[in-house]
Amino acid sequence: MKKVLATLFLAASAGAWAQSTEIANPDPKVEARLKVIAHELRCLVCQNQTIADSDAPLAVDLRQQTRKMIAEGRSDDEIRSYMVERYGDFVLYKPPFNAATAFLWVAPGLLIVGGLAGLALMIRRRRDAMAAAAPAPAPDPARRKEIEALLAGDEDAKRG
């Protein structure tokens, strides 16, 4: 039984020693262009990495596809256009400014302006509320003497 388990564990761990599906002896010119293009394309699985940085199977496939298109002689713009046609503007790590992406480009500025306007409104309301709150009037001299007598009486009671 131990031999069977050891064999299963060994077979399962073989994937850790597997070679990458990328080509073993790349052409330096193709790889240089691939590197530039791959840093401009988003991994659709990881979403916060370029296909150059990702090890996801889809990123590997996109790099292979890009490498193949470079070998076919397509220009960088043709490759980008192909990827956008297939996956949409989302595949571009820096999407263009157009009607579909305008909100994504404008929203951060709108949020900052809205936050500053809200802060200014809150400060103004607090300042107005503090100005509207009148300080308590000072007691008249007769009332003041009465208060002082009561306080003096408390002190005498505490001493006695």
C-alpha cells in the first residue's frame, strides 16, 4: 500500500518539474517585439497583470498567438487590433479614451471633486452651526452673589 501511495504522490508531483510550454530556443528579434507587445496586453484571467507577467494558461496562449503573428510578419498595430477584436478594449492594459471607456477615465476626477465638495459643505455647516450657537449669557450681579454664597456654603459644609 505504501508503494502505491508513494507512486501516486510521485506522479502527482511530476507537474512541478514540467517544462514551460513556451519555446525553448526563441528568436531574439521576435522575443523583443513580443516583450513590448505583451506588456501592453492584459491577462484576462489575472486582470491585474500583463500577459508578459502572468503564468496563467490563457496568458501563455496569448503569448504564443502573438509570437505566431509576429513570425507571420504582422505589425504591432495589427496584433493589437486582432486582440481588441477578439477580446475587446479590456485586453489593452491602457485602454483608449472613447465613448465606451470615457467613464473609466473621468470617474476618478469626478470622485475627487465630489469628495472635496462634500468636505467643503460639511465644514461650512459646522462653522455655521457653531456661529449660530450663542454663548450662555453671564448671570446678573445678584444671581452671581447667590451662586458664590452657595459655593461658599458647600465649601463650609465640606470643611465642617
